[in-house]
Amino acid sequence: MTSHIEAMALTIRHSALAAMRAAAQHAAPCEACGILLGRPGQVHAAVPVANVAADPARHF
């Protein structure tokens, strides 16, 4: 069985990227979690959510 993976371009708004970076810095050293909002191939916003993993420093 062979698998085929197609590449897809992803456009991320600067404000969404800034939100992801801020969430990652705030969560460090734990994994940051969030929801990406937008359309197929486009991220318009990033919303941070709680990392409820048993070991949030290693899992999400």
C-alpha cells in the first residue's frame, strides 16, 4: 500500500502568527494549545486554549 500526501499552501495572517507566538511564550516551558480559525488554506485568527494534558510540558 502506498500513501500519497499532497502539499497545501497555508497563509497565516500576521495577527494570528503573533497570537500563536505570544501563546507559546506564555505557556513555556509547556506545550501551547489553541484553535486556528479561518478558511481552507488560510488562518485568520489563533485562539489560545488550556493544555489539559496529564503532562503539559511534553504533550498537548
